[in-house]
Amino acid sequence: MTSTPPGWYDDGHGVLRWWDGAQWTEHAQAAPSTAPGEGEIAAPADAVTPAPADAVTPAPGEDALAATPGAYTQTAAVLPPAAPARRGWVLPVILGGAFLVLVILGIIFIPMLVQTFTAGRYSADENAAIEAVEAYDEAWQDGDCDALQAVTTEDLRTAVGVPDCAAFEEAAAGFQDATDDYELKVTDVTTDAGVITVRTDETYTSYLDEENNPVPGFDAISEIEYTLIQVDGSWVIDDTIYLDQ
């Protein structure tokens, strides 16, 4: 069996690669823009021959491959096998795609898992009380009087200075002007003698100082305790206490 002597060959992927007589090496050069004569492959002028040696004279009657200085003259009848395709980019692309999928799944499912876990911690009545507190805060942010009245007692509305819708809508407009980016987080829920207590941490950007004077926006947090009682089968807020005041 005739072996292919060392030299520059097209590796089957449009690149000139050095064949050391037994296998392909890492030495490669772009194919020249001007093709050599028929039956010839020439190495680029600036190519560095990894292991120069004496030229090998082609067998009589066979088409010879012209070699560049320092490379071997090759016999066209015996060529090395095509080099395997380079696929170093495949793994990074796969890993990057997998990471992106995990991020998307996390964004979708983590909030659902947190909500499921939280719901599982409390009884049906306690979850209903939490929903009433969340609806109360949303009513203030939206200026929705009907929503406010649905989750509060008359005693609470009187205590906080919004006995009717006109007073509430005015107070809600002031609340909206004074705060931004309002978020509520339930920290604890307890039930005792038919009364449910919901504690929250409520973060927001405030534009009023402690004396209600306008100031540049700053990050603020309020720890609030809501007391809820059951009226006509629904849990409603009967009192609120600001624990940080």
C-alpha cells in the first residue's frame, strides 16, 4: 500500500492543511486565491512548513502536485483522507442555548413555585385575608373606592379619614403623588379567636418626608399589621397598625 508523503493538501473543507505522512496536523493555511495548474496544489507563499525535508520525485507517468519551497512534491494518485470537520463552536452554542432556556423557565416558574409554597403555608381563611390586604393596597394605588369598601369595615375607613368615596379619592390621589414603585410582601399570618392578623413589609419610593414636606424621591419601607375580621362570610380589614412608627 502506497502512503501519502508529508505535504500541504486540501483537507476536504477548502483549507490547505499539513499532512505529516500519517495524520493531519493543526497547521493550516487558507487556500490561495489563484488556483495552481491542473493536477497541482501549491502551498501559500508565506506558509511555514512544519517539517521540511527533501523533495520526493513523483513516479514516472503520474501527475505531480507542485510543492512550494520546503514542501514535498506529492503524487496525485495518493492523497490523504479528508480531515474531520472542525466543530468547536457546537458545544458553546448548545450550552448557551441551554442556559437561556433555564433562565426563561426560572422567570416563568419560580414566581409560581413561591406562590404555591406560600399558599400551602396558610389555611383557606388566611389566604382570603391575604387577598383582602393585597386588594386594599391596590385600591389605594388605583383610587378604586368600590374595591376599598369591599375589603374594609366602616370603622377602619372612618379611622383612616376616608369615610366616603369623595374623601377616599382625594386621599388616594395624594398617596399616588407621594409614592411610586409600591410593593407589598407578606411576612407573617396568624389566627387567634376568629381574628386574622397579617403582617407586611411594604417598600416604595417616597416623595414626602416625615413632616409631609416634598423631597427628592428616596427608598422607604413600612412594616404594617392588618387585623381582619369576618363579615357576611368575607374577611375584611378592621384595623391597621404601623409597627415602625
